[in-house]
Amino acid sequence: MKRVVFDLTDLVAWGGNLTGIQRVVYNFAIRIEKDFPNVAFTRYDPDLKVLFTASLGELSINVHRSLDDTDLPSGVYSRLRHLAKSHKIYGLGRKYLPLRAKKIIVYTYKKTTYNLKLIKNAPSHFRRKMQASSNTFAFKDGDVFVIAGAGWLKEGLLDFLGEEKKHTDISIQHVVYDLIPALFPQSFGSGFGNHYAIYLFKMVEVCDSFVAISESTKRDLTTFMKEMNFDLKKVDVIRLGDEINSRRKSSDNFSVPKTPFILSVGTFEVRKNYELIYQAYKLAQLDSIELPTTIIVGRLGWLTNDLKYKIENDPIICKKIILKFDANDEELNYLYQNCLFTVYPSLYEGWGLPIAESLAYGKICLSSETSSMKEIAGSILEYFNPNDPVALLKLIQKYLDSNHRAKVEKKIKENYQMTTWQQTATQFFNLLRQY
């Protein structure tokens, strides 16, 4: 069987809870050894432009603990703990020192390349870990290299792999989440759209096949290859997991309304289109329509300072739309369980995990009708034009009727099938065996 080489770069330097792409990488990484006994892990250093060997033991304990372990293959979680202990990190204080230790390791490792004195100043167990993890990785003919993370943030990785392919018979598989920065560069900071577009061209040139997370992303990637006159390469599709983290505990000890509320989850950035919610509430205000509070939950993103200012300083809307940028898993669990329904007004997505999460909680999601979002639940849900605040307002009013909500919630319970991360990993690994 061919050796699978799985890149861990996204996770080795990650701190805190996992979200989005990093969650996908983690869920593949912790399961891949069960399906592929001949597997190797790597991490890429963009400063040195070198690929190093890596291991699951290099990951922060915070990374391992940030996700639910109940669905892991037998013995995997205990093995992760053992690996962490072997690197002398686990016993340094279970609450906060694992993250601190990780940061010291990453910081010291980078600097030692240029200044050996920093190694002498580091504690001995950190020196041993750095030295043990500094082996460069050597490809073999037949290797299958997997990029499941944010490759565009690893400057030089595709150039490195392209050179490697000139003298070693390897194939490269890339998970593709979306083409949004290239399609809608106005939704990102200055220059990022061009950076991503350059990466996209290199990705199609260097990689041998792709795995998309939705039919919509597959269409976008296929269209790009056709329009740019590339040979069409194989693009398969997998469905991402949306199972609920059973470690989330429910509590009502939060500063959230005790009255009925609507929930909207996602990074507070311009593409998520929270402006539409603001406009819908302004229309309701003009027509004297009483709406419940909407709570927007997500980390603070980009290009939304003006909207944030409007929401927080509008004397009426500031009481009707609440922004929460620091919700933890426990708080998010409470909000999902107790909301009337959720709203997802995004302009464009590669998938749309908050829609799937809402359904996993048995809650209705009023979603925009673009890109991949209708793939998640099909006719179970109702959709709206993300540029039409009137349409959104009408749907919100419709679903304030508890009898109507109960009918649709019954439909969700009877028809929506949640996808586990093990099922997602199995889909992905079955595709790897074909390469």
C-alpha cells in the first residue's frame, strides 16, 4: 500500500479551540492511522522552506481537548495523551501551561535556526523536543501527499512540492473548501484576493486531484480549470461532519436574554452579511413590527467596523441586536438549545456549517439561497435572497408563529440525518485509496 503523507502544519502552531478548516484537519489526522498503517505526518516551515517530520504528539493539549473524543477510534485519545506526556508537556499544569509550553517550543524552534544561544537558554525538555522534531522529511516514490489545511497560508509549500515532483514520483491531493477570495476579493483585506488567486493557479498546476466539501465548490473549481484552460483534474466531494460536541454543557448563567431570541452564528465579517439583519430590523422599526432580539455570535472579523458601530450606537437597534464575540462552547450550546430559530444571511459559502449545526440541534435555520447552502438540508428549510431585507423580514415574521415552527421542527427530526466526523473521514479515506 502507498504511504500517505498527511500535513499537520495548520495544527502544530495552533492554540485554543479549533474552528473551521483546522477542525477538519484534526478530525482526519486522529483517524488516519487506523485506515492507513503506513502514514507519515509533516509540517512545513515557510521561513526555512523545508518540510519536517511531525507527530500528533506535537499538537497542543488544548487542541486535543477542544474537540469531543467520544467518536474517536478505540484507544486513540489515550494514545494522544501518552504522546503528549512523552514530550514533557502534559504535566506542566493542566489548565494553562500546555498552551504556554507550545508557544515557547514554536518560538524557540524558529529562532534557533538563526541563533543557537536561544537553545541554551531554553529548558532541557524543550531542547529535546525541538531537536527530536527537527528532522527533515524525505519523500519516497509512490507517496501520496495530503493538504487538508489552509495551504495558501504556507508560503512556498506548493513551489517546494513542485520541485520535489521533478525527481520523486509522488502525487498530491488537496482538500478545497471554497474559491471565495478569488471570486469575491472585495470581501477580504487588501491584496488577499490576489494572493489567493496566485495560490489557486499553483494548486491546479501542482496537485493531481482534489476533494471539495460541496457540489458548489466542485462546480467553482471545475469552472476555474475550464476558463483558465487547465486540463480537467479529478474533483470528488465529501460531506463535512456536523455532530454536536457532547462535551458542551448547558447552563443559563450567561448575559443573554431570558426572553425569546433568534440566533445567528459565524465570524463577524463582511461576507457573512449581517448588514441584512440590521436592515431587516430597521424595516421592522419603520413599520412598527415587534421582533425578538437577535444574538450574533462569532469572532470579530474584518471589514465590519462601520456595521459594528451602527449596531452598537443605534438607540433602538442596540437593544434588538446583540453582538457576542467571545462565546465559548458552553455558551454556544445554551444559545442553540434555547433560541427560537437561527438565521444565516451569508452571501456565499463553501459549505455553511452553522446551518448544519442548527439542524443537528433540531432548530430551523433561515438561510440565504446561494452557493452550497441549499445542499445541506434541501427542501426541509426555506431560503431568501441575501440582498433582500424585505424577504428576510417576512420569513422571520412567518417563523415567529410557534405552530409553524413546530411543523418544520418535526420535519427536521424525521428527515435530517446528522453526519459524524467518522463518516466524513471514511469518505475521505476511501477516496485516498483510489489514488
